[in-house]
Amino acid sequence: MGSIIWLHSSTISPYQFSQLWFLALKPKYFRLVIPKGSFQPPDAPKDRSDREDTPLWFETNKSNQVVHPAQLQQSVEYVHQLIREETKLCATKDIIIGGHGHGGALALLAGVTYPEMLSGIVSVGGFLPPAVMEQEIANSASKEAQILLLHGVDDTKVPSSLGENSAERLKALDFQNVQFYCTESEDHEITKFHLETMGFFFGNYDNHSPFPKKEEVKPADDGF
């Protein structure tokens, strides 16, 4: 048994990914952990106290530059704590961390800066934030971990060039097992190809579940 920690984006909530997980992925040998971000979107209503908005892991500007590095650092520390909690149930080498969008960016950064090597790191539509924790990345314990970056060529929220540049940056820092795939997509989404590729990455080689229709993946509600 192992653990997969999945970090949501601002467009695909924890609830929506859990539906994709059970409808399409269904890995047999992993426990799934889906935490929730800590920071409210800057355009969230100020006069409401419910949870209608999916919180962020960190804020970026329109160019995907980190606005508040302290937010990102806090989120990295939080994810590292989640990994430490999972090591009470399984070995570090049996833990995969992944995410979508800015959750994928956080998964890359938290994964390569964790002091022990993880089994794998997955980023869908994400990127490795520049000029953050550079020394920790260079001295990473996960230089031989499997790292998978998936992107859509039509992604307007996080351009595919950011994902490709991140893959090249990791390779230049001597990460041995980095794979980058870019496919057609409808903007910033998790596609059928992404799910199938993640299924193989998660070790679910015998999964033949049909890809869920869009109407099966319901929008997040206030109760999650």
C-alpha cells in the first residue's frame, strides 16, 4: 500500500477530482489524500463566511509569477507535514504527490524539496515556480524519483511553455527521470489522455474504466 497526495487547482476542486478518481482512475493499491488550500482567491466575496470558493495554495499574477512567496512557503511546509503524516502508514518511497494547475506547481516544488525521495511527482497543467527555494531544489533528495509533467497545448491559464521549461530546468539540475507530455486540450483541464497516463503512473495498469462524461463530474458545492 502507498499514498497519493493530490493538490487541487482553482478550477478543479477537491470534490471534482475525487469524482474523477472514483469514476476513472480507481488505483487499487493507494490511499488518496486530498487537502484543501489555505488562501481565499483575491476576488472572493468579502461578506460571506461559507466555502463557496475553492481556496488557493498561493497567489500569482496574470503571468503566473508568485505574488506572495510567504504563502507558497507556508503551503510547501504544510504539504511536507502531510507527507510526514503519511509515513506513519507507509514508506516515503511509496508516496506520490501530484496536482493540477497551481496545485501541480506546489506538488513539484514540495516534492523535490522534501528531504527524502518520494516514489513520484505528477503535475498536470502546472510548473516549477522560479526563484523559490533554489538551493533546496538543487540539493534535492528526489533526483531519481519519477517526475511526470502533463500539459495541454491550448492551456491559456498556465501556458504549456511553463511546463516544458520546468521539465528542462529539472533535467538541467540532474533530475534523472523527468517526462513531459503536451497534448491537445480544451484550455486548462484534465483530459482523457492525462487521466490514462496518470493511471499508468499510479500503477493501475489493469484499469479499463470508461472515461467519465463531463456531466458526470459535478461542480463543487458549498459543503466540501
